[in-house]
Amino acid sequence: MVIHFVQPMGQQSDSNGNTTSKPDSTGAVQYAWDFENRLIDVTLPGNGGTVSFAYDPFGRRIKKS
């Protein structure tokens, strides 16, 4: 069985398959990932700001700001 993944139009991913950019009606939401493929930042288009995440040594999310 072969399964093909079709990426939505305009969406971009890094070499690990993590979404790095996803368009919406107001621009593009940007995603940043660390070396362990954990989401560390989400930047919203326009003046939407940035949401950041932090993790403990066990990979559990401990902070959202």
C-alpha cells in the first residue's frame, strides 16, 4: 500500500514535515520548531503577535506566552 500526502495549497513544511507557513485570509501564519521538532513559536499575520512555547527536559510543554 502506498500512501501519498498532498500538502494544502500554499502551505510550506521543513525537511522534517513540520508546517512552517500556512496561509489564511489575512496573510500567513508562521511556525518555528526546535531541533527536537517541538513547536516553539507561532507568529500570526499582521499585528497578531507571536505565541511562544517552552518545554521541560522531558519534552513537556511548561509555558505558553
